[in-house]
Amino acid sequence: MRLAELSESSGVAVATLKYYLREGLLHPGQAVSRTQADYDETHVERVRLVRALSEVGGLSLSTIGRVLEVITSPGQDWITVLKTAQRALGSGNDNGSDSRDGSGPDLARGPRASAWLSARGWQVDPTDPLIDDLERAWAACESVGLGLDEGRMNAYADHVEGIGEVDVDSVPTDPEGAVRQVVLGTVLVDPVLAALRRLAHQHISVSRTASH
Amino acid sequence: MRLAELSESSGVAVATLKYYLREGLLHPGQAVSRTQADYDETHVERVRLVRALSEVGGLSLSTIGRVLEVITSPGQDWITVLKTAQRALGSGNDNGSDSRDGSGPDLARGPRASAWLSARGWQVDPTDPLIDDLERAWAACESVGLGLDEGRMNAYADHVEGIGEVDVDSVPTDPEGAVRQVVLGTVLVDPVLAALRRLAHQHISVSRTASH
């Protein structure tokens, strides 16, 4: 198909597609003349992925470029794909991941969270910035007296591990599909789980009141 | 203690405390002269609650006023306290809850989410705006092809029910303590669970790769 048709089937303006091509977010089409190229289903898929990462995932085009670079390199294993997608999402700060990536190993990061994760036996990269995210979120709970001790954290983690199994089971095996599922699943399933948690509070409270 | 001392022990400026008193967010002290009053620990506690709801919960002072009005009315049952706290938090829109509260029963809201909740047997208020939140979050996942069908939703809900049990078990029995725990626990524990979910993805992926 021509660029105008790719624009039509993807719902993305021709000018934007040309920008994606210049920035390398979209692979070139098959040249059919000096000024025209032919595009196929792989281009439609790629444009959908870029739009989803940008509009739903909230990633900048430069971050999307880095994500695509990693997942389209040959021989990527699943853990690398997962961590690339996770780091691109960062902790709500699209620029933060770069500086953190370059900081190298720092075994003292998130000391309480690190110690707890080790004791639990979770196999995670000890230098992952996610451990700092956990440390900060945990400290915020403690600072207002929510009483989130190791015991309650373990109780949460047992259930979250079950949620993680459901997530990982639903990830496709191709790298592009996997990164799409990881990024979008991370961003879009969080609100589903948050709504479910609040409804569960109601259900559990009503059930307990009824049984007294 | 005098107002200046209340200011010191709560870390809140005298002018702000006077504003809380005028708006009824803080109950009057015991008058000791025409211009002075005496405050006690109940005032310190209340100021801490207002600050936490405002700074951590992100609630406006008028919303906090409505929350306090409900929880300080005599004879409030736990379900009312829970729902008041949940509605004050709304769906990220501090003004939204009012208009929705006034809309009355609407059994057609969130049709797919409603049907799924009924089938699951969760005892929730069928008019609760949370059902709309769930419907929207679910539809957003489907719109990008995340494949979130009823089966996967049930799998999530099983685990979230476990998280809800941990939450409800940690709620104190006094209404002020309960609303504090519900609002702050809702706002502050979500980021803990989000970080845990991402770390669980790593742990599960590494474990599965190792076992192949």
C-alpha cells in the first residue's frame, strides 16, 4: 500500500508517518520509484504500537525509539524486553530512566526494600530503580502511620505474585507483541486493579457485617 | 494548650488553624477568656487528620469538611464511613462525586462491569460510581487488544480480594481512624502494589526462564 493508504488504515496523518520514518520509529517501505514506496501489514502493526505506547503509555517519541531499538535487535531474551519496557515507563518520569540507567550498580539503594526482597527470595535486579520506587512508596505509608510492616508487605506480595502470574501468562512470545503487552498492561491494568480493590473493600465489609 | 502551642505540636501555622476553626474543620477549644481557648490532644489528632487528607489524599478543604461531617455524626456504621471516604476520593476528580451522588440510582451504569460483578457475587452498591470507573478501565484495556476477558478478570479479582482482606483487617474501629486508614491506605498503598507488581513480573520471568 502507498503512504496515503497506510495513513488511512492506521488513522495517523501522512505528515506524522513521514516524521516516524525520518526518526526511524517506522521501518522504510519497499521503494517502487524514486519518490514512492510500498508499505505492508508490518507497517500498520508498527504504527499501532507506536501510537499505543505514545497515547496510552504516555511515552515520548525518543523513549519509544529506544524501546523499539532494543526489541528489534536480534536475539533479545524476554527478561531484556521486560526490563526495557519497564525502564521506559520509569517511575512517572520519562527522563529519569536514562540517568538511572547510567548510574551503575548501587547495592545500597532502597535498603529496607532490598533487604525485604532478599529475605522473600524474589529474583530481581538489585540495581533496579523499581526498588527505589518501592522504598519511597513504603516510606510514605509509614510516615503517616499506616502500619505497613514486613508481615503486611508479605501478605500483599503473596497476592500480587498471583496477579503477576496472570499478567505473565497473557504475554505473547513475539518481542513486539510482548513489549506492547508489558507497557500497555502495566499502564492500563493498574486502574482496573485499583477499582477492583475499592469494590473488594465494599464487598468484604458488607459480607463481614452480614455475618455478625 | 493555647493555639500557638497547637500550632507548634501540629506544625500548622496559627493562621491556618484559625481558618480550620472558622470553616468547622476543627472543633472549638474550651474558652478560657473572651479571646483565648484551650486545646487538647483531640485537636492535635484532628489537625493531623485534616493535613493528611489534604496533603497526601489530595482532597480539597470543602471535601474534607463533608467527610468530617459524616464521620462525626453519631451512630455511623462502618459501611457508611467507607463509602464516604471512597466517594470523597472519587475517580481522580474532586468535584465529580457531588454530581454523581445526586444522580440517584441508575441500574444501567457500567453494564458489562455490573453484570460481571453480579455473576461474581460481589456485594457492592449497584449505583456506585466505582462501577463506572471499572467499566472505563476495562474498556480501555479491550480497546488496545489486551485480551482482558471475564476469565482473566476473575483471576485478578481472586487475588485482589486477598489484598482487600489485608486492607480491611488493618482498619481501626474508631470512625476517625478508619476514614484516615481508608483514604490514606487507598491513596498510598496503590503505589506500593504497583511497584510490587512490576517486581513480581521480573521475579516470575526469571524463575520461569531458570526452570526451562
